[in-house]
Amino acid sequence: MKISSISNLKKLSRNIKKKILPGDFILLYGEMGSGKTTFARFFINNYEKDNKIKKSEVLSPTFNISFEYSIKDFIIKHYDLYRLKKEAEIGHIGLFEDTEKSITLVEWPELIKKKPKNRIDIFFKYTKDFNKRLINIKCLGRLKKYAFLL
């Protein structure tokens, strides 16, 4: 799928929002600047808008490792694992704690060896001229049934 405009990325985030439930994960792969944090921002802001919550700035959690956003009766957790060097460090950041009460977005998830069952993997890639992005989406677990809709 080509994402040549911000509006296409917003639309994708809305479509995924309709399928995701607390307990599910979205793993975001791709080079720096390829759209991972922008997708996360649209996704989180869609929930905030629909729930009449003040829109958050949604920054990259690269230095903080994680940010949390309260959405009525659940939380969206946004992680960035870029600065982690070893898989063992994942156990210290709470990534897999209270997941049944949250939707979890993870940028740079390559260190996670045992990936959650119910997830959407989104792979962002630049085209050769760097003006557009290609996105490949893989739905797993209970989300597998939605793969053809995205």
C-alpha cells in the first residue's frame, strides 16, 4: 500500500482504530522519519477526538521510552525501543504489564523476541525517491480476520 499523503495515513489510523481493542498491540517498524510516530499521533488523536478529550501533542517517546494516554476506560501506551540495546531491558519498562487494560503501540519492536499474539505489524518503507512511503500490514491472532480490510 502506498501512503503518498498525510490524509491517507490518517485514514489508515482510523481504519485500524475500528478493529483494535484493549489487549491488542500495534508494532511499528521502519527507518527514522518513515512515519511511525506520525501514525501513532493520528491513532491516539482519533481516540481523543471521539471521546471528547483534549488532543495531545503525541511526541516520539525515544528519550522517555514510553508515554501513556488515558482514553476513558483504558490507556494507550506508546513505546519506543530505539535506545534499548538488549532484550532483557524490555522487562524493566512495563511493556507487558496490564495489557488487558491498554492498547500498546511499539516503535522499533525488533528486540521483542516473543511477540504478543493479537497484534498488527506495520512496516513503513521509503520509496526510492524518498517522497512517498510504502506500508505493509500484517494482522495476527484475533486481528487476522481484518487483514483484507486494511
